[in-house]
Amino acid sequence: MAIQSSNGPLGQISGRVGNKIYYVSNGKQYVKSAPKRYSKPPRAGQINQREKMKLAVHLISGIREILKECISAHTWKEYTMGYIIKRNLKDGITNQFPDFEIDFRNVVLTRGMLASSCPRGVKLEENNMLYISWGKIPHLVADEYDEVLVFLCEKSHKRIWAWPATGAIRSNYELRLDLSHALAGQQLHVWLAFRSRRGEYSKSTYAGFVDVLVSR
């Protein structure tokens, strides 16, 4: 149903009329074709692509605000939320629906001008303490006080989130996170990134995975 306003001799229209959609933007009248409705069931390829897109969006939904901040600080205009989703569709998700798998090593998260410190690895210590270490501070575009960002993803849930590493800075070269109560029984994948005091980000780097033990 279309609605007519009083602006202009014939007024302005917003809404649908037949197969056309009328709308007003910045005081100007526009019209576009309405999307077609299909009665045929979607093909297997369409279902696969639709479900793959859902997974790509779900994968980063837990860190969306961090990614928005990273994008706003980035000077490369092509680095957008759409770019992140597109890259993960192409490189981060494998197989066909309903058997999608995440290729964790190729997942794209943060990126920026800040230099990364290469992860030396992750391991599970006694009482489900997650130990993460990284290499020396690069001489260029990095600072010993850069904040450490840890991103985690349970293999079964396929959704990444940021784990608080309160007070951890780059010059610590290591940190420990207590996983004893939250993630028992899960295979946990880990990424590492850094954020400067000026709000600049480094490229996220896959650090590895651990199997969190069930508490007894």
C-alpha cells in the first residue's frame, strides 16, 4: 500500500504500487522494481550459499563491535564488514551444507597498520589454564604497551568472541586465562591481536587450539 504526502502538486508517494516501490530520500522521489516472488523451492546451490552466508555472519557476530572499531581506524577503504564476511566465505568456510567446517587458520578478523607479534603457540596447563605466548616486539609500528586481544571460538558453536585479557600488554610476552568453569569439554581455537593506546589494530593471527578438559 502506498502513502501520498502533500508535498508538490501531486504529492510524493512512499510504498508499493503493483510491482514498483516508491520512496522519498532527501526530499526527492525515487522508484525501484519490487523484488520478485518465487514459488519454486530453492535449488541445492542456493540453499548452500544462503546457509554459508548465515554461518559467515554468525561466526563474527560476537566481536562485531570490536570489528567496527577496527574498521573505523583503518585507512584502507576496502576493509569493511562486507570484506570480512566475503573473505571468510571464500577462505574460512569449507565443505557443503549441512556439513560446513571452519578453516580456523584462514579466518579473517582484525587488520591494521600496527605490527603483529607472532604467536609462539597455545597450550592447556593444569586446572584448565590457557597459556598463550608470543614473540618479540617488532621494531616498526609497535609499542611495548600495546593491549593484547584474545579471540576464542568453540569448534562446535562456530562463533568467535573476545576473552577479557585485562591488563595484558605486548611486553608481557605471555598470558594465562582461566577456562576451568566456562568451556570444559570443548575444542577451543585461539587468535591473537594487538591494539595500541591510539586505537590502532594489528592483523589477527591464528595461535592454535586446545581441548579443554572436563572438570572432575
